[in-house]
Amino acid sequence: MGLLAEVLLLPFAPVRGSAWVIRQVLDEAERLYCDPATVRAELARLEEQLETGEIDHEEFDRREDELLDRLEAR
């Protein structure tokens, strides 16, 4: 039955392949989004922006909380 099912489902192979690729891309994006090294680098950039005056303390606190939440979600 396995071979027959594969033959019958053959027209759907591009859809199944596309779904697999999309899952892989989403998994990698999520991994990078929550990666501690990435979050630490973003925190460093955020601190630089605060020191150079690009953002104020309120914006810094808001974005810092978001980044720390990402670390905790891991």
C-alpha cells in the first residue's frame, strides 16, 4: 500500500516539498531570534544607541525588556 499511496500522492509532491522548506526556514528564523548571542549583540547595539543619543531612556527600557523577554522565552 505504501508504494500505491506514494504514486497517488505524487502530484502533491511540490506542495509537500514547499511545506517542508517553509518549516525549515521558520525553525531557523526562530532559532536565530531566540539565540542568546544574537540577543546580546542587539542589547549591545541598543546600549550604543542610548549612549550616542539616538534613543531616549524610555525607548531603551522598552526595547531592553523585549530583548530580555526573548532570552527568557528560550
